[in-house]
Amino acid sequence: MNGVSKISVTEDISLISLNRVPHALAAASQIMTEFAAQGINIDMISQSAPVGECADVSFTVDSDDVVRALSIIQHFREEHPSVRPSVSNGSCKIQLYGEEMRSRPGVAAKAFSIVSALTDEIMLITTSEVDISILIPQHELSAVLEALGSYFEVAI
């Protein structure tokens, strides 16, 4: 085994990025609480390091939830006018999972190398000790999935 025991895919995902969010945790909590209250599940949460008073926050939602998400973001911007949102549709998440990642160096490096050889459009990456999630355009899925499955010897 090469560190990955399972590869899964979630299709029809949208990336939402909020630039210039006040870096106080209360601001990020406020928007995520509102998404939860509206029944919108968010995933792949990533925050940049703060620069001055602000940070950038990105996350994914099911594409069916984008219209409701934009409404929530507009309401949030009324209170925080510095926030600059962007939305990108037509994406999919490839998730590599393996308990072996905890102690095997280089799994992420190899996965990123494989994906970057096939597409320049890696939109978001999130990780944990046993999981690597990579957001790419939907049209790149087939080739990327085949290459990852082949290298990591995982049936998809």
C-alpha cells in the first residue's frame, strides 16, 4: 500500500471564497452558523493566515445550495462591507483516505504531483492526518481519478 486505502469523489461542488473577512473567529463563526441554520452543509474549510485585520476563508457547498449561500453572504456583507465573495461552480472533490498517512511521509507530495501533472486548476486543498481532499474542475475528474487510482493501487 502507498498510504491511501480509499479514494472517493463528490461531484457538483461549488467553491465559495470570502476575501477580507475580519480575522476574529466570531466573524467566521457567524457566517458558518447562518449556513447551518439554513441547512447548508459546508466542507473543505480553509482559512489563510491573517494579514492585518483580515483573513480569507474558503469552503465548498453542494452546487444546489449556491443561491441560498449567496443570500447569506449578502446579508453578512451588510455587516462586514469589506468582505469580497467569489463563487466557482462546476467542481468536484477527490478525497484520498488512509490510516497509513499518519506515519508515511510523501503521500500528499505524490498526490499533488499526480494531480498537477494533469491539471493547472487545483482550486482548494484540505488535509488531516488521514485525509487529503483536492477540489478540481469537474471536466478534469476522469483523468485525475484514473491516475490517482493507478498510482495508489486503489479501485475506484
